[in-house]
Amino acid sequence: MTIALIWAEARGGVIGDAGTIPWHLPEDLAHFKEVTLGGTVVMGRRTWQSLPERFRPLPGRRNVVVTRDAAWSADGAEIAHSLDEILDAGGSDDTSAPVWVIGGGEIYAQSLARASRLEVTEVDLDVAGDTRAPTIDHAVWQVAHETEWVESRTGTRYRFLSYERRR
């Protein structure tokens, strides 16, 4: 089983503010869907709750929500009470499909050491935020693929980077 993390970050590593993403980048949303479709997505409860209700659960993916609250449940979400519970069990019957960790900050921090792949969208913005992406240690991670900076139809510049763990 491959464990992969995916996120979009503004300058300074900001990935969120008050339960929202502080920008709108349709191309990144399309990229996220393309990359994660057919796999398992693992997220914390607050990330689940930040998704627009019409997108919960994320269609075409197994949705696993990690929460310490034993009483919490949501239609369309499988519940795990620790990250290890889901990662040790595997993502699905298809062991070639990655398990995608999609947030938030605490879940990223807990899963980074077990990941073999990172998909990062760099967003060319300075924004305030209360949640930050994990720090990518370039002694551990190398860029496997990157795109040129391009401008979104919303006017925001962005690029995609794929990282793999160094051997």
C-alpha cells in the first residue's frame, strides 16, 4: 500500500484559515479530483466538516474520517479512531491504489513519516492562515515532477509538484 499526501499551500506554507481554504483555484480542485479518484481519502473530522455538504462524501473515493470522538458519525464516512487504524488496515482491496491523506494539519503531521509520495500545489499568494502544511525536508524528499508556473482563470499563479521519498 502506498501512502501519499496531497495539499495546496500558499507562501509560508498556509493551507487553511478558520476551516476554509483562503483562495479559490478551480484547476487545483480538478487536479485533486483527478489524482485521488478511485482511491481512499483519509481526513480529520474538521476537514470533513469543511467540505461543502454537496461534496460529502467525496464521490468516487472511499472516505475515511479520523476522529477521537467515539460518538461521531456521518453519512458516507467510514470512521477510524486513529490514523494507524486505517493505515495499518490498508486503503482498499486494490493495494496498488494509494491511500491519500487530504488533511488537516494534524493528520498530515502524523502521516508524513509513513508517506512515499507528496502531491503539492504551490499557490503564489501571501495569505493569513491558522493551518500550515508539513515542512518538506529536501534531504528526505526529492522533486519527481514539477510544472511551470501558470495562471488560473481566477488570476492566481500556481504550479504542481510531485515529490518522492529519496532512497
